[in-house]
Amino acid sequence: MGHSNAELIFRFYEAFQRQDIDAMLACYADDLVFCDPAFGELRGEAARDMWRMLVERARDFSLTFGDVGANGQTGSAKWVARYKFGPTGRTVVNRIEARFEFRDGLIARHRDSFDLWRWASQAFGLKGTLLGWTPFVQRAIRAQARKSLDGFRARRG
């Protein structure tokens, strides 16, 4: 079984490399739970809309991935996203560790971990470097991420 779960991870990231949102979302269970440091926890359609928004807004985007491993229940991968961060136009190289839980041949849980301070220092420059480690700024980053997702979802109806 584990072999096909590894293939599922490959399929997800290869679709992501092509920015093929439908192929990405086809890898997920309906009741997906996603979590990362920027958005916190998102479930189901909210998680799918986060990927729709990120793919739609991606500028100068490229992705590499590796260290894919999986067994019957869980899997992991490391991936690196390079893109221009819209609000500042600064280039971000985000190194991410992903963990997955599988159910019925689909991804049921997806948790991405990365250093939010390092992300902030790239996205916001000196201000991010000086303040990005503070809980206040990290909360503000999360609030802004959620706000942009809420706006995106409202426009989608």
C-alpha cells in the first residue's frame, strides 16, 4: 500500500509544479484538514480555496521537492517554493517540511512546517528580520493570510 501513497505525494507536487490546481485537489479527501504556520488550520473547502488562491496569485513561481516517504498511514516530503511575494514584490524561497495522513488512497491530513520568521524576513525585508520572530507579528501574518483567503472565498461565492 505504501508505494501508492508515495506516488500520491509525487502526483500532488508534480501537479503543483505545473500549477494544475484540479490535479492537486484530486489528491485530497473531501474532509481534508490542512495546517501551516501562515494559515493555521483549514478544513475541507477552505483548505482547497487556499491552494486555489495561492496558485492563482503565484508570480515567478517554481517548486522543487524530494525526500518523499510513505507507508500505509502516513507520509512526508520536503519541498521548496520560490516566488515573488505580492504585497512587497520580494523573492521568497520557502523551505517546507510536509507530513501527510492517508485514507482510502487520498490525503486526509496535510501539515506544512516552516520557519515563519525566516519567511517574514524574506517577504518583508529588514522589518521582517527585526520583528518577524515576535508573537505579535506572527499573529498579524496569520491574520493577514486568513483575511486574504476570506476575501478570495467571498469573491468566489
